[in-house]
Amino acid sequence: MHRLLNIPFLVLTFSLIIGIVLGHYTSINLRLALISQTIIVIGLAISWWHAKKTFRNSHIFSVFVIITFIFLGIILVQVHNPKNSPNHYTNLSTEEYQETPITISFYIKERLKPTSYYEKYVITLQSIENKNVTGNLLLQIPKNDLQTALITGESYITYSQIQSVPKPLNPNQFNYAHYLSQQYIFHKVTTGFNQLIYTNASVFSIYRIADYIRTDINQKLANYHFTQKQLSIINALLLGQRQNIDNETFADYRDAGAIHILAVSGLHVGILLIILNLILTPLNRFRKNGKIIKTIIVILLLWCFAIIAGLSPSVLRAVTMFSFIAIGIHIRSKTSIYNALTVSMFILLCIRPLLLFSVGFQLSYLAVFAIVWIQPSFAKLYRPRFYIDKVLWETFTVTIAAQLGLLPLTLFYFHQFPLLFFIANLIIIPVLGIILSFGILIIILAEVHILPNWIASTFGGCINAMNYIVHWVSKQEDFLVTHISFSWRMLIIGYILIISLIFAFKKFNLRRILTVIVSITLLSFSLIYEKQQNSEKEELVIFHNQRNTTLGILQNQCLTIYSKDSVSTISKKFLLNGYLIENNSRFTANKKLNNVYSYKEKTILIIDSIGIYNIKELHPDVVILTNSPKIHLNRVIETLQPKQIIADGSSYRSYLDKWELTCRQKKVPFHRTDKKGAYIFK
């Protein structure tokens, strides 16, 4: 067993990660994985016995250990996949259920951030058509129809359809269906509030307790003169709930590079850990087990906070991580903090393997690792003499270290970078501990009904001041770099470059300088290659736009839009932003839509609501149907004999269904963008 411990735990965790990736992206059967794992474990035992008998360090044993953990990752993915359960609703004939309304019994598991049109919840199924089932669904209730918020843990019955979560219909848009599937949510139910029947039965869960505590806190705080915006920030900072933050405030924090302040994550839990350590410092005076008792109390209080914050994935990973860091602080070893990070990651991935693909999970661990690894080297560059100077310098170096560690990943996911990020962080983070402590005091005093109004007003003023600073920084648009094209190649090379730079910074020698030069060369070649690829890319895109037929032609990294009506700014952002970023291109012009186009030796005819298509000597290869033209498609096909028919989202669904049937009968390829998404001519 000591040989297993000789293998660094980081290697074992990395092996587990490889297994999770393989299990997620391949279709390895659970039974096959278990059989393979059994054979590997037998080989592991034999190699261990042989190494023990010969008193030699066996490399074969190490290889078997690594393979064992890889297969453990594969097995964990399959075991945690709810579709492998025979009682999961997807193992019933859901195809029939999606066509007709059915009776669904469920309870509320979690409230999500609402959209402009819907309040959204995660629900856990109890039965479908009186058959006991398991699984989670997305519940959508129209905002203008919801009379009161649904409470976590309460059970309801409704009569509705189970529908697939729609996938993006335009290129490079955010895939919400994929995002939900990584949380094992594969379908949705959309219903009105009046169609929900309350069953007067509650399901006991820790989420219900947390929701009850948060509701009680909000009711107490509502007795004071906090504005809706202030309450939404208090809920985000202290209770882990940011569903009620308005879009403008959320955008301010995002553009100022301070969005992490609104999400209860490593930053908040780390500050809370520091506060608890300070408050409980007197316990260190007890010679016998004082430090152990202090560590246990700190961890218990961290988990109490996690429960109140709703045990969301970000809170869960942060508290797990800092629980081990608290143990590392108790041991007083720098190495133990690295071990704490690795062990907490390993445990979380064993409990929820698909957390690996969560952006928040990746950002949290990278940020903490970067702070622990990089910040001490930066801190040595300057020795502050005064307390304020010291606090500001530590905050600055921590912020720079975290941003440096996250830079490639944030560019890859979010394609923007606020150059003034350090200003908001430099002002807010040093006092965030005070704000959090003040907020905890406010909640305690409000709960026991002894909160003076002037203290509540002072705290509200602090929240307003923080919002003002963030708003000011976010409006410095010249310092916000957006639409940054950053591929997975750039992501990998970016981290290679940063790691080589940090190693060279820590210890300057020729080998490390050569590594930096090689990394910069790789980055340069990658930039040149991708620029060449993008400049050579040419295509015509028929976007899915329900109200306005929209075609785009990409050439020389310039996109020209042709549309029936002018495309609004909001529509441009929705339709084009992801596409432009992915292709490192820019929008050039919005021109009026014509009826005939010639593109790469293909003639394209657009038949609009006027229905004119019998143009002399025109034999189109492609016909595009828009704005529900009143035509007889059989005649169109016989007259024009097109090789492809495309219908965009501007036509009625009844027309689309009829055209699809006609094309199937005539054996003409038919593409409808409301089902298959945008059509691209390469």
C-alpha cells in the first residue's frame, strides 16, 4: 500500500480526470468498464505482490494504478448518469409523451435565474401517468402568469407536455441544452401557474431548509428601508442567490471584471475562513486540542454557510476546497494547501464527475492554484512599510495572480477582458471582508429584531457605494476589450506560455528562457495559422430569424448581412456575436434582401410572401421560402426543379409542415431552420 502512496496524488487525480473525459465523450458501456476494471485490479494485485516479493519498485504497478484510476473515472461517469437507471423517465416512451400532454407529479428542487419571459425552476419527478419515475426537468412558467414564487420542496401536479430543451439554431450561439445536460436535465415542461395543482405535500430536503432560512431572512430584512437592488446584492453576497439581480447591474459587474464578487465562491468562502479564524483565535490558547477544536468548528460553520447558500455547485466546491485548506492551515504546510486543493477536487469529482466541465469549477480551482503558486513571488517584489500599503499590495498581487491564472480560460469562454479589472478589485476586495462581516451582523440583528435603522441604512449605503464604483469602471468602454477570438489551441499554448514565464520568473536560467522563447514562437505560429484560416474562409449563411429573413455572406473576415428589414442592434447581437467571434471577423453592412443570388456557381432564388417564382430562363439550384408565400410547392418543384429547398423561420409552422411533407414525397432535400438550424453554404 505504501507504493500507492508514493505515487503523487496529483497524478491519481489527473488520471481520474482523463477517465471522466473518456467516459463523457465516448460510449463505453458500464458493464464493459466494470469487467475491464476487475481485470485491471487483478493485474494491480499481482504486480503489487510481485514487487513486494522481489523488494523492488515496480513501474508496472504504477502503470496499473494509473489505469485503475482512469477506469474509475469512466465508471463514475456511467454510474452517475441517471439514464442508466431503469426508473429514469427517459427509459419510458418519451416520444409519445412529447406529442400529447400527460399528468406529471413533481416537487421543486431549485429556483434558477429567470429570463425576460419565464420564471425557471429545476423540478424532480415523482411520477408520470401514475408510474413512479426519477429524473430532473426544467420547469418554465410565464412571468405574467406567476402569482407567487414556488417554494423549494413543495409538490405539484400538472397536465403538460415534456419537451426537448431547444438547441441553438444559429452558428456559435450558447448551447443551453448542452449546459443543462451536464446537470442531467434533458427536457423541459412549460406550463401556466393556474395549471399547477398543489398537493399539500412537502418533500424533506436540505434545500428546503436552506430556502426556509433564506425566506425568513428576506422577510426580516424587508422590514427595513433596503431597496430592491440592495436586497438583490445582499442575497448574492451573503445567501448565494443572485436570481433577482437586474440585468443592468449584472452587466456592470461583468464588464468591470468583478462578477466573482456576486457569486458566492472561493473568494467569499476564503474571506469567511479568515474571519472565522480571527474570531476563534482564542481557542489556540488551549494547549490540549485547542487548534483541532478550532479547525472542526471552522469547518462546521463553513458547511452551515454552504447549506444557507443553497449548496449550489459553486458554493459546494468552494466550501469543500476551503475545508481542506483549513486543515492545511492547521498543519501549517504550504504543500498541504496544494494537497487540500487536489484532495477536494478528487472528492468532488467522485461525487459529481461532470463538475469537471463546469466553467465555475474550472475557474475556482485555477484561481486558487494561481494565487497559491504565483502570488508569493509577486509579493516579494515590494516590501510595504505601512498597514494600508500592505493591504493594497497584497490585494493587487492576489488579483494579478488570479487574473493571470484565469486569463486564457476567460478569453476562451467569455471572449472579453476588462483592462481596469484591478481598479474595482483593488477598491472592493480589501473592504469585502468588512462588508461580509457587516452583512452577517445585519442579518443576525434583523433575525432577533434589534437592528437599528441607522445601521441598516449605513449598510445600504455601503452596497450603493460598491455598485457605483463597479458601474463607473464598467462604463470605461475604451478599457473593455471585447470580441476576442480565442481557440482551444490558443488556450493550451497560452497556459504553456504563462507556466514557462512563471518558472523563469521564479528562477532565471537559460533552459527556462528557451522554454519561454519556444512558447512565444508557438503562440506566434498559432496566431498566423488561425488568421490565415479565417481569411480564407468563405460561406453564405441563412440564419434562423423568426421575424426577418436574414442571409449573411462571409468573405475576407468581413460579414455582410442581407435582410428583408433592417436588423436591430439586439438581433445583431443575438444572431451574429458568436459567429463573428468564432471567425475573428467584423460586421460590415446591412443591405436589402434581393430575390436572386449567385454564390459559388449556385443560383439561389428567394420566394417571399408575394410568391413570384416563374422567372424566365432561371433554373435555381436552391429555393429559399420566406414569409409564408402562398404557393403550390408541387408546381414550384416541377417548374424550377431545384436541388435543395430551404425554409427559414419567418414562415408559419403549418406551412413548414406541409412543405416538408411535399418535399419528402417529391424526394427533394428540405431544410427548415426552425428544426435543423441555420443553413451554411461552404
